Amino acid sequence: MKFHFGFDADKTPVQEPLKIQHTDSDTPYLLAKHLQTIFSKLPTYQPIVIICVGTDRSTGDSLGPLVGSHLNRTSTLRNLHLFGTLDEPVHAMNLSETVERIHKQFQNPFIVAVDACLGQVASVGCIQVAHGPLKPGAGVNKDLPPVGDIHVTGIVNVGGFMEYFVLQNTRLSLVMNMANVIGDALHSAIRRTQSFAPSATTALKFE
């Protein structure tokens, strides 16, 4: 897969969005590589903060907290700046407060927002990575602040009709499997970014 870059308003390289089915055999490799390519372009002093948005009270909306808990349980990273787990979820009631706390705690953080979303039938099970902030709650008509320099979303079910009901009746197996793939890819990408700053000619291998 080729990775193409454009430029945003301040001439910072922007990687084109990635959309990939979580069950494809090469998804862990491609997702981790895509994220690591983004992280490797950041200054070494800029902290990477992961904010996993969602609630454990809705099966479909639990993707974010499941990613957070998976990372919290399995991570061997020296500095994992993580907000949002099953035990301490980041949701509609505390999202603004959490974002404010992150900006007070970290200087110029690079924020990765993770959340579930709804989409077309053919896209269910896909994981997406895109530049710019996440707009949580948009699919269920909630007015929440945008968050993230990039966002990682998992399409957990079909949108367009009775979104609350659809989220409540999403298969937990699908959400957990997607969360594990996203969590492992984030861990791999950040670990490799912390381990070394690759040059343009460095060949990378991913587990």
C-alpha cells in the first residue's frame, strides 16, 4: 500500500485517510505502520495522548473504553498517556473536562481520539484513521466538542435510523475484536516511535 501526503494550512504533512476491514490478515501490520508513519513526523518532545471516547453502558459505544482498557492491561510503554477505560470512561458528561485537563497537564499534546461510529452496511467492521478532530456524538445528535489531532474510528454498525437502538444492539464480539486490533496497533506504533526516530530510508518491520 502506498502512503500519500498533502499539506495542511501550516504546511505540516498530512497523511491521507486509511480505511481497512479489521478482519483482513494484513490489517494489524498496515494499521500500525500507518499510525507509526504519522507519529514519526512529530517532534520527539511532543507527547502523544490517547483519549478513548465512549461508555460501557452501550455495547456499540464501548469501543473506545475497550481500546483504553486493552492498552492499559497489555501496554509495556514507558509513558502511556491514556484517558478513557472501562473503569474510568470518557463520555458526554466529562469529555470537555477531560480535554481541558489534558491541555493543562501536557504542553502542546498530539491527541489521538478513538471512538465508535455508524456507517453503511458494507463498511461495518472497518477501522478508519483520519487527520483532524473527532466529532463525538454527531451520529446521535449530541453537541460535543471536537477532539483530537487525528482520530481512529471503528464502524460498529449501520447508521441512518434509530441510532441509539442500533448502538445498544451491536454485537459485543465485533466491538471487542476491533478494539483489540486498534489497541495493538496503537501500542506497536507508539513503542516503535519511542524506540527510535527513523529516517526516510529506514526500513521498518512490524509484528
